[in-house]
Amino acid sequence: MEQQKLLELLHSLTIEEKIGQLLQLSGDFFTTTDAVTGPAANLGIGEDDVYRCGSVLSTIGAEKTKEMQDMFLAKNKKIPMMFMADIINGYRTVFPIPLAQGATFNPELSKEGASIAAKEAAASGIHVTFSPMADMVRDGRWGRVMESTGEDIYLNSCFAEKMVEGYQGDDIGKKGNIAACLKHFAGYGGAVAGRDYNEVELSERTLREDYLPAYEAAIKAGVKLVMTSFNTLDRIPSSANKKLMRNILRDEMGFEDVLISDYAAINEIIDHQVAENRAQAAKLAIEAGVDIDMMTACYVSELKNLVAEGGISESLIDEAALRVLELKNELGLFENPYKDASVEDEKKLLLCPKHREASRRAAEESFVLLKNEEHILPLKKEEKVAFIGPFCEEKGLLGFWTFFSDRADTITVREGVESYLGEQKDHVSFVNGASLPILGEDWTGKLLDVKEAVEAAKNADKVVLLLGEKEDAMGEGASKLNTRIPAAQKELFDAVTSITEQVILVVFSGRPFVLTLEEPKTKAILEAWMPGTDGGSALANVLYGEISPSGKLSMSFPWDEGQLPYNYNHPRTARPHRDYVPYNRFQSHYVDGPNEPLYPFGFGLSYTTFHYSPITLDKNVLTKNDGDMITASVTVKNTGDVAGKEVVQLYLHDVFASVTHPVRSLKGFEKILLQPGEEKTVQFQIKEDMLRLWNIGMEHVSEPGAFELWIGGDSLTDNRAEFTLV
Ligand code: BGC
């Protein structure tokens, strides 16, 4: 529809109809025979409101969405509904959780994953996904770290951009594309004490320096929607934060499309005790520029009165409704209200071999090898291996936000290993040994067949312990005090490690675990995260050396929860801790443990080894002149005897500036494949805009002076060079 027609449509609408476009309801409002006595009555809205609503969340399936659209259009002929859902790490074909995707250091894989998720979801009638989550995270106690790509500003920005490109393609109206929704604006990942929904306390400088860039990258990539966050920032609930939404998001960052509240977040302005009633909450939210009210009655029950009483101008409603109509128009819904919903396409696309293969590749690249002594890994087909732990036959390898997938489709570790070994599968045995904790029932899990586990371990050349947390112990509302292997599994671990040293620990988790107690008793540790639909096959391929691990940590693995929140790119203190010898009380440190994490950001081993040459710079003075750059090069050689991928990482540090600044920050990376003996030269271009910071006057500028850079395989690399900015 042409813009002029769209404006005419807007002006033809009653105020109730315009406000209707701003309401989002879940599908169950439409399936009850009597909407008003069902969920609608509970929410405090009438049937008319239901049939004026602009969008629906969490209803999926080609048949169902078409039926609902028909039923809706029969009552409301003018404007089709938009269907939205949380398609986070895949729809029916599930990819590794976003934190694991971050560990691939391969944003193109996530672009491919997002595009596959879009194709599948579009065939099932979805128009908008509530993804990507670009929240920066530093505290593994927070359950939602699994939905983020980690603790690094630059890494998150790269992933946010590529995911938006993957979902939206070059035009959301085209077949197989859906609109993306960036969330949660802003700073949700900074929840104090890692407790979900808790307040966020950030200085404006830290907000701008560390938290906003990844959101900005998604906006630059053209993301069509933004979601407000549940938290307060500077003690202001996000959905009521005019400065954040109007000045920063819209004016500064240039976001022009739809801003949606998080689930019930407008009503929660009352729970935050910042609005006394719905009318006040609605006024604060619409003035802040929130277009869609997800699942509350605030807008539909209050906006009309607010206009009538002169509390707000009707132009605020027009502005919001127009943005919603424009989005529907871009999706092509006025011409085809079903968009791509098609039962035939669902049959063709959902879980098709091509999609599963892509998800398996992403999983293989996401595994992080944290330790591998005496080449205990890879396993050999002829070895007798005992696989022990509750993840032997666990179908829940998908992560929390995967409500539309079916666990029956998951390839378990047992299935993956047995199918890999074929006729040699009688070399391996599987024992569960312990159960996973059941939320609300027990916090520890239960010991099961320990004797059998110990027996299996005794009879094996090697033991692979498959331990970790259950899918529902991560994600929204799953903050933890204790981010360790749950107690029953730890007992199992102790029983097995007391009779054999040939132990490989594979960890399934949606967050960095504290593995300090287990580390000395294992020869190898592999972080497998939640690997997705084909996780079992991916794991078999990596454990048996078909593919060498190439993941690098997207979040530091702490030595103890007491270090949290932790991030490698922290500013230095005036009393930086050096080491314990000689002991100096008056340095910034803990008296009962180290400052350093057990495994740092960017770290991950391979079955091969890589040698880095010293850095060469083509010059060591950079000017602020347009287009000026320094080229930094290293040559990386595969010095082992198998092929492997390495993530070459560039870190920068401003030696002196008007405000304190990170000890080092990732500013570039490249993942390269090297055959045994092969070497490649990797080049990074260093430009002035990579050196900018929010200076003492709150300007985003670079400050002349000395800079350091490092290029290596993790955030602790000491392969260093220097240059000067003039
Ligand atoms: C979550 C969002 C999600 C929304 C809709 C909320 O509880 O915070 O991330 O998109 O629900 O399901």
C-alpha cells in the first residue's frame, strides 16, 4: 500500500481502532468461545477490544494462524493482525543457544541460523520474532546470559548485526523473511546481583560505552522493532523512560520503527511504584514513545480518556498507530494477510536435512575445549569408553526459549555416539548415574545408579562425564546463587574420579559454570552449552576428532561466584593486583582467592596447536585524517598434525586518557582454517574510530597519545605492539 493510502487508512480509523493497533494479546484470547469471560475479563478488556487488537504473540502454525486471521478479518475487515513469537535460537530446527553462538566467533553462522529460523517460522505464519537479544552480560548468576552472545561489546555488536540480517534479509516483505525485534532496551543484562528483573545501576558513561553499542549495531542493520526492558535504569522503569526511548533510542540512534513493551511491562510501572494507576502508567509509556502495549489493558482502557481529559495529545496515538500500520505494510499484510503461512512449506522446510546440518555445524563450532592433557581427546573408535551422567539420554539440549520445538527431534549424546560408531558401538557404555534437579522440587538432583557408574568406569579405558544444568534452570527467571555442577552430579563426579584419572568432563550449561573443584580431577573439559537439535551428533563428531574444537569463550568462566560480575575488559584500578608473591594487602584483590577467572574470555583449545608470529605494523603513527589506518599483521601457523580453526583476536588499549578505560578491548577477530603445517597472514586495519571513548566532557572522541595492541588466541595474549595517535 502506498504511504498516502496508509495515512488515509489511519485517518479513517476511530480512536478505539487506533488504540487497538497498540494492543498485543496472546492467542488464547481468540480461541475461547466467550472471550469476555475468559482471559479478556481477567485482563479487564472487552470483546470489542480483542477484535481490534493489532498483534498476537505466541500463536504458531500455518493452519492455526490462517484460521485466526480469517476469524479476525471477518470481524475487523480493515486491518490484518501481525503474529509475533520468541524465535530465539531456531524454530523447529534448533541451533545452539545464543551464548554458544557467541563462542563460535563466527557471526556468519548465526546469520545463516537466523535466516533458517525465519524461513521455518514464516512458513508457520510468524511475521515478527523477539530476537536478537543484544544485552551485554557479565554475571553468570543471571539466567538470561544464555540468550546473549556474551560479555564483549564488539562481539555482541557483530552478532546482533548478523542476526538482524539473517532474519530480515534485504526486505521483510519477501518470502521467508520476518521482522526482527531487538531487546531489551536498555541494560537488562546488568541486573544487580544477577537477579532477574532487579534494578540496573549504570553510570551514563558505562551505559554508552559498554551497553549501547550492540543495540546500536542492530539498529544500524535496520532492525524493525525494539523491545523495552523490565528493569529500571537510573531508577526509572524503561517503559516510562522518555530520555532513554525518545532522546537516546530515537533521536540519537535514529530508530524510527516500532517500539514494543516487554510482557506486561507498562502495567509494571505501577508495580515499580512509579505510577499510581493504569492511567498514569499509560501516559508515561506513550509519552516515552512505547508503541505497543504487550499484554496489559493500560492503553486500551486509558488512552481514550487521557485524550478526552487533555492528559495527552491524540497525535501520540496517531504516531504510534502509524508505525504499527507501516510495519504491517512493509510485511505486505494488506495484500496478503497470511504472508508465508503454508502447510506445504512447513512440511518441506521444518527440520529439513539442510537446516539440521546447519545447526549441527554451528554446534560443532560452539564447543569450547578448556583443557586437554596428554591428548586424552579425541577419543578413538577402538577405545572402551564409559559415558556417565544425566546427559547421556537427555533430550533437553535446546535451551529454555524453544517452546515451539519438539524434544522428540533431538539427537541425544547416546544416539549421536552410537550412530557415529556404527558397528563399533559395543565399545561404549552409557549410565545416567544421577538425575537433573527438578525446579521447585529439589535443588540438587538425585544420585541414581552410582555403583553401575563406577563399575562402567572401572571397565573403561576412558570416562566421559556428561554433567550440567537442565534446560529450565537457565533463561528468564532462572537466576542462581550457585553456578556449579549440581550436588548429586558432583557426588557422581567424585565417585568416578576417585577410581580413574582418565576423565573427560563435558559440561552442558546455559552460563559459565564455576569448575574450580572439578578442574584438577579431569584430564579434559569441553563446554558443550545447549547445542540444539543435532547436539548429540555434533558432540560425537568433536569427541571422536572428526572436527577439532574451535570455540572460544564468549564469557569468562569465573574461579568463584564471589568474583561476579566479571568482565575481562574492566578499567584498571589505581592498585592493580599483580600476583600473590610477595603478598601485598593493599592491592585490589581478594584475600581468599584470585582475581582472575579460571578460564578467560576468548580462550579455547584445539586438537592442534597454533603458532603466532610477532605483530608487524606498516607504520606506527596514526593520524585522525579521513581514511588513515595502520595495518597490523600476524602470521599464524598450524603446528600440529590435524586441521583446525583458530580465532585470531585483536585487542586494543589506550595507554592514557581523560577517564579510566578498559585494560584491553576486543576490536577485531577472524576465524581461519589451517591444515597441518599451513600458515596464513591475518591483517587488521586499525582506524581512528576504533579508538574512541566517552571522554571527560561526554564526547565520543579519540584522544591522541600512545596505544597498545595485542593479537593472539585469547584475551590474555602477550603478543604486543604499540603505536601513537596524533
Ligand atoms: C521476555 C521477552 C519475551 C517476551 C515475550 C518476556 O517475558 O522478557 O524476552 O520476548 O516475554 O514472550
